Amino acid sequence: QDSASVADGENNEDNALANIVSTPPPTQSASDIARMMQEEEGRVPETIVVDATDDHTATVIWLHSLGEDASCYTSLPQSLALPWCKFVFPGAPERPLALHSGIEQPAWFDLSRIEGEDQGVLQDDLQLQYSARRITELVDKEVSQGISPQRIVIAGFGQGG
């Protein structure tokens, strides 16, 4: 099947995913992302950090799901009992979601609908790039504090996973 028929959406659910995967996202300039970071700065919740209780040699950056906030997973460090591990829980800003008719809720990026079990249709590439930049900055901060990149895990649930 050619990409034109996939792009025209003439077939089934599999074609929707193929379209997302085969169509490169629009490239946003660094200045567009920087502008978004400035605009959303006041809307981004504070990052919650649970420090290691022993020598800090690893970090987990945990991203919450759509509609949740960073506090939803703060019991995770105690449950996992990894005393050498620092846990970082960033929060996504509240933004209007096309998926929920414009209702604002915490989201890493806007999506218009959910296709299949775990496939969202991206609504705003700039928001996704902005969130990726924020996570990259968290990783860079950990590396600057002496944590090896191989000892940093980015994990999450739902939209954050």
C-alpha cells in the first residue's frame, strides 16, 4: 500500500499508525520551543524530588499520565526501596486538550484522539518537543551532578510512559 492511500485515510486503524510513523513531524525551530518554554513557565508545576537515602548513584525520572500530576507517584520510592536512587517527578502543565473538547488538564502534549490501545494522534508537535526538552534538561542536570547517563532511567505511565 502506498503512502498516499495511507495519508488519505482510506483504510483501517493500522493505516492511521502507519501515517503517524511514516510522516515526519514538522520541524520546529529552537526559537519556537524557547518561546513556548517562556509562555508555559508559569503554568508548569514544581518538580517533586525524592532524594536517595544512601549514596546517590542512580536516578529515575518518572512522568505521570494524562490528567494526573507528579504527586500521584511519590510513594513509588518507598515501594521500590532503592536507597541509592533519587526519584524526580516533573509535572506537565495544564493545557486544553482536543481529546476532551478543550477541557484543561495536565498533559505532556495535546492529542486529538486515541487510536487503538496505546496510540494517540498527536495534535501539537511543538508541545511534544517542549516536553522532551524539559526531560532532557532534567537528565543533563543529573549528569552534571555526576550521575552516569547509563544510571538514569526515564519511565512513566500512560501518556508519560
